[in-house]
Amino acid sequence: MAIISNRANDSIAHSVPENALDPRNYSSKSLDFLSFQPGVAAVERSDEIGWTSLLTGHSRGASKCTGYETGRTPDQRITVMTGGHGRIEYHEKGQWIGRTFSAGTIFLAEPEESQWIRWETSPKSPPVEWLHVFICKRLFEEAVEVFRRPGQRSHRPNMTALAIRDGVLERVMLALLRGMRDNLPDIYAQATAQWIVVHLLGRGGNLQPEQPAWAGGVVDLRLQRAIDYMQAHLSEEIELEKIAEAAAVSKFHFVRLFKAATGNTPFAHLTELRLNLASSLLRRGSDLVSQVAYQSGFKNITHFNAAFHKRFGVAPSAYRREFGKTTVYKRENALA
């Protein structure tokens, strides 16, 4: 298991000098952010294909990080997980506050915001991968004026959010990743940046976590053990009794605790984890849809197709055609 660790950095070097003639709509500090992530490999970057309207970086991380402080950048940062599942924690007000993450989980960070973070993947997790998108703060300020009604004060809502779910934003960011891989012109990045800005401002202050923090308390730790058990056995038949046993509480008490803490039933959360795993497998591999369904814990292909379409808005095969990295078997269309 790869483990990384790093001490906090008060500043990071500027690899590219900023000046008034710089055509980029993002800061050189955002480039440095991608370059100085301890133990993280930057797999793909949009500056390498000449995009200037925003900066994207697709990265792969270690299975465990014991803690480091992220760099500061004057740009808004939007991050979507594209692979792996586990637990990530942020240090805030003297304590570590944790969330579970999986493919599709989104994080937002305000300009000039620095965070102490650490994470660890679950057993049998695919590699941890994420897509960072950096957008100039000025675009948000200009859009705020468009949203402002006459007589209203100009107000930009806080754009910090930990582990949210936004299926539309997720698909747009994955499309942005594909556009980068297809070497599309910068006008594609420019239009996408404007859409993301308007979408986030349109949501305003309604950026709520997909689940409450798992910080402190015996009950929280029990629920986290239950979720870890789910993630470690996604491809298997899982009985409610086994999940409750991992949490060390009775079955009926466990269901009440889980519902109160997450807003979902244990099996609804399990289905969400399985669908996130399936989306990751569809993007990364070339197995048949039926094989992906089985690997994700769905034993009925019809049920899988219906659940996947409800979650992502498209059939599994269509999702792969749009976001996949590899060639799809021709006969897959007959299975989904």
C-alpha cells in the first residue's frame, strides 16, 4: 500500500511568472497546485493542449495519504472524483472532519483557501483518481452582476463544499475531461467554464453535503465501519445482518441510526456505492456491461440498467461511449 506524507507549506513556488500580458484566465499558482501534490501523479493537463480559458488536471493518488496542506490559488477549484472509494478527512477547528468518497463525489474550494487533508481508500478500491478544474474568480464576479436584480447588493455566495453530489455538474466535468483528451479547441473550454460558473451561482447557497460528517462519537464510528464493510464487499451478496454486525449494533437499531445520519437506508446507500463503482469501471475498462454489472454487485442486468439510467440519465453503454477511455465491444449495445 502506497503511503504519502507531507508537512504544511506556507507557500509554493511560481513555476510560471504572472504578468498583465498573460493570456490565461487562470493563475500560475493553479499550475503549481497541480505540480506540487505530494505523492500524486498529474496524468493529464489542459495547458499541454493550449487551453487558456480554464485549467484542468486529471491526477492519480496514493491509496493512503497521512496528511498535507493544499496550496493556495486565487482561482475557484472544483474537483470531481473519477475513481476509487474510501474516506477523506479535513482538519477544521481543531478536529478531523471526515466524508466518504467515491466516483462522482464533488469538492469545491474557495479562492485562496488552503486545507489540511488526508485520505485512505477502502479495501479492493480501484486507484484514486480525480479531476481538478480551476476557473478565474473574475468570471464568478462578472456573473454575479448578471444575476443581481436592480436594487440588490452584489453578493457572491461561498463556494466551499465537501463531498456533494451534483449529477449534472459531474457529467459536464467528465465531458470536459473527454474534450481535453480529444484535443478540442479552447472555445470548448471557454463555454464549459461559463456554464460551470452560472450553474454554481444558480445553485447559490444550496450546496449541501451528500451525507453528514463522520466526526467523533461512537455511533459515527460504527456507521463508518458499516460503510467500509459495504465498500469492501460491493461485488458480493450483502445481507443487512452482516452490515449491522460490522457496525456492532442490532439490525433494527442500525437501520434507524443509518437513516438518521445519512438520510438514506443502508441498501439505498449500498446501491449508490455500486453505481459509482460501475461508472468508474465503464469509464476505465472495456468489459461488457453485463460483466460490469456483476463486478459492481448487480446480479440482474435489467435491474442494473434501470438503476444506472435513473442515477446518470443514460444507459450504461451510452455512458461509456460518452465518457469511456477505451474501445467498446461492438456487441455491448445488445446488452444495454
